[in-house]
Amino acid sequence: MQQSFAEIIVFHRKRSGLSQQALAELAGVGKNLVYELEGGKQTVRLENLLKVLRVLNIELDFKSPLREAYMRERADAQG
């Protein structure tokens, strides 16, 4: 069963021993944003989401059928 994004954030926050307020302060966002993320809000600014994820040490991994080709082309372009 796939976890929702909200559940993952709540789990990491609680395991880190942080309140919603403490997480918000560490991430430099408002407490309402943390509350909304944990409530499943689907429309937030990516910049703010990434701030919260950084504090919780959560990395995003984008998947695409063309990812391998992209990574090869990027590596070729860099050197």
C-alpha cells in the first residue's frame, strides 16, 4: 500500500521529535503550511515544500521512462 505524502511528512516529523511549530521554524515557513501538508493539501509552492523536506531529510526522486537517456546526455554534455 502506497503511503500518502502527508503520512510520510507526519511520520518523519514525529520521529524527529518535532512539533509542527518547530518544523515550521526550522524550515522557515509558516505553521499553517506544515498543518496543511500534513492534512493532505495538494497545492503548495514547491519552494516551501522543499524547505520542509530538507529539514526532515527527505529527498524527492523523479521517475521517468526517459530518465536514463537524460542522465547520459547530461553526463556527456558535462565532460
